[in-house]
Amino acid sequence: MLPHIVIDTNCLLQIISRRSQYYVAWNKFINGEYMLCVTNEILQEYEELLSVRTSSHIAKMIIEIILKSPHTMKLEAHYRWGLIQADWDDNKFVDCAIVANADYIVSEDGHFKALASIPFPHVNVIRLDDFIQRLTV
């Protein structure tokens, strides 16, 4: 069974660039080595920030690739856990991870450290370097 992963937007921005040391993670997604778990809220944030960092055309292409991939799990989180108090916007990734029963969230955002002290529901968070290491083992 493929690992189920939720990727924070800043990490997605890092893995889609061919010049990035993290591009291997995008290739591994394209090649079907993990399931990318997303919700509409996550996709909207991806598109919004991709449009700012690149162009609206590139943003739409990336979102289309994600949506058409057989390795994308599109979900709806009907319950809001509100586990991250410091930045409520980060909770969309947590809620997605919980509903997807994801193996982990990939994030560099320090707000996700709060999840380590919450026993239920347990959500694993790893940094981008650790994600790359797990993909290339």
C-alpha cells in the first residue's frame, strides 16, 4: 500500500521546481510512489500561492496534474479539529491528514510542532528533508 501524504503548501512550492533539490518528491508523486491527500481548501491554497509565486497558468497546470493523477486522494474534512491554535489556517492540513488516515504531513512550518503533544488524534509531521530521505531509501 502506498504511503498517504499531506503536503503543506510551502513544501509543495519547493518540490515542483526542477531546480530544487526536492524535485525528486514531485517525480515520485508523478510516478505513483505515494498518494497525495488533498481537500478543496488545500487545492485552493495551492493554486493561490502558486499563482503568486509563478503565474496563474502554471498554477492551473499544477492543480490539473494533481487532480488528474490516479495517485491523488481528494477528500472532504467534514469535522474541524482545531488542533493548531497558533495558526488556524494550518488546520486544513491536519483535518485532511486525519480524514485520510495519512502516514504524515510534510511541513517546515513550526506551528505543526504543537501536534507532537496531542495524543488523540495522533498526526505525524515530518520535515521535507526527512520526506526526501524516506522516498529515496
